[in-house]
Amino acid sequence: MTDRAAALRAEGRDIISLSVGEPDFAMPAHVADAVRAALDAGDTKYTPVAGTPRLRAAAALHFQRDLGLATTPERVIVSAGGKQAIFHALLATLNPGDEVLIPAPWWVSYPEIARFAGAEVVALKTTAAGGFRITAEQLEAAITPQSRWLLLNSPGNPTGAVYSADALAALGAVLARHPQVLVMSDDIYAPLRYGSGTHATLAVVCPDLAERVLTVSGVSKSHAMTGLRIGVATGPAWLIEAMARLQSHSSGNPASLSQAAAAAAFEGPQDFLAEWRERFRARRDLCVAALNAVPGLSTPVPEGAFYCMVDAAPLADRFADDQALCLHLLEHGVAVVAASAFGGDFGFRISFATDEDRLTEALRRIAKALT
Ligand SMILES: Cc1ncc(COP(=O)(O)O)c(C=O)c1O
């Protein structure tokens, strides 16, 4: 897909990409100022492997303020992106034959990381009708003595699904019976929720499980800092230590200037987020209305993040697979990602982190390509 998109662009074709998972906004100005100030101050040396004391404290503040999760700087690790935190957590704990339970559709890196760590992936299928959420019964039926991790992601990529406190409590009741299972709560999109009320996260809803929950967050999505590569995680001390040991022999500390930026992001004003959320909400509504108006396409209203998971099953007989559907859309000037890449059924994911004019044009092209 990427090669074909590049080839079409080289021919002079205008391709609108709705495939990337990053906000199109510039990162907040005070964060850019913090990078410049850190550079001027010569902040370019090694830092402690698990992150600077300032950033670990700022991340603890973030977990408390934005997720309601009380933690301490010692129980926080800073990594080169949320992805690296997840990678180190799984690599530090998994052995061949272990099972990792992953609700599908999933973020593409989860199964790859689990398999890289030698584990078996167990897909827990979810559907649009079920809100793209797993149920307690489904979880209970999937757990075996080999189950080592459950990976939860709310709001979810690629579905935008959000777990309520009640839904998490039901899952927590199952997990309480299976002490061998660790839980990754990937809350990286928590600041980008469109519903009212506070964000629900497993370690808060089920404090009895807190000693086996790793909560992952970061600044990539909430502060449009994807390129700076900072993610943070908090969990039991033994796990944070194991992740830090691994990190010390892989990348070492995350980039010092990026850490200064992330500290400023967590410590500084958060009011820009309300405006970003409103922009995303308006785009979401635009996408949901336009996509559902195309015969053969349907998508639920995502409650968070900036993706729509689009079901295109009624069009399946026109294409060899959903990759072919996506290539067809590409020929009509829009790049999207096939649902099968996320372990989903025939369809595609769009990202609405694109400006309104381009988004409107892309939606027009999708409708034209399929009708
Ligand atoms: C669900 C989810 N978790 C984690 C990440 C990792 O983000 P990063 O490594 O850029 O901080 C992403 C990025 O796309 C994501 O979608």
C-alpha cells in the first residue's frame, strides 16, 4: 500500500492519507520552548535509564490528574514511546508457550510484540454490535493456566471503543480468579475521549488487581509529540525494575531533550486539549455521517481516539479481500488501512487526524469509489 501510494504520488496524483495514527496539530508552543531551553542549558547527556527524576515525577502527576491513578515516581518508567514500554514489559515477562490475550481488532504492534517475545497470541474477537468490547464471559472462557497477559486498550485503536468502569469491574472479577494473568492497560488515548465523565482505568476500578496491572500512557497522541518518542508506564515495582533492566541494555535512557519536552507537557497547561477534542469530535461526526451514507459501509460512533473502524462486509464479493478494497480506494486518491491488518473483519480503518477540508474531500472520494 505504501509503495503504491508513493508510486501514485510520484506520478503527480494527489493522495490523501487517512492511514496515520498521529494528530495533525503542532505540539503546544510551551513544549517547543522547553526543548529549546533544554538544549541551551546543555541538557544533552545520559540521564538515568528509567527517566529523569523530573519526568518520572511529572508522569506520576499525569497518572493521578488524568487517570485518577495514584502512583510514585519510583513506580514510573519513561521509555522511547509507549511502544517501547509495551515491548519491554512483554519481553521481560513472557516465555515460550505463554499466551497473550488480545481483544481484536487490535493495535497492530500488540500481536507482533507478543510473538517476538515467544508467546502465543489468543485473539478475543469483538464486534461493532458488542461495542468492540470483550465480555467477562468471553474472558473467562479464554483464560488457561498458560495465560500470562491480557492487553486492554481504552480508548482503543483501531475501534475507538471505551470501557466503562462497570465493564472493567466485570473483567476485574474474572481476573481476580486468575492470579497468573498480568494486565496491560494501554490508556494512551485517554485524554481524547468524547463522552462525559471521568476516564475509567482498571488499576483504579479494581485496586485489588493493581499489583499486576501495567498502565501505559504518553505524550504522542495527547500532545501531538509522536516524533519525540516518549511513553510512560506505571505498575508494580518488580515489573518496572525488570523493564528498566531491559531498557538499560537496549536503548538506554530515552532522549534527554525529549524527556525535557515531555516533562513540560505533563507539568504545563492542559487547556489546549479541550479545543483539540472538540476539533476531533466534529471530524468524527463528519466521518461517521459520511461513511454511513455510503451503501455497503457502516461504522459505529467511536467514543475516543481518532479512528473509525468501517465495516464493508456487504461489498466483500466485489474484492478479493479488504487489502484489494484499500488498493481500490488508493486508486481513487485515499489511503486507508485494511481491517484485516488489525485482526478485524472485511473493512478498513480511517484516521480522522487530518484537517477538515482534506477529510471532506477524502470522504467524497471514498463515496465516489464505492458507488
Ligand atoms: C494503542 C496504542 N498504544 C501505543 C501506541 C504507541 O505510541 P508511541 O510509541 O508513539 O508513544 C500507539 C501508537 O499508535 C497506539 O495506537
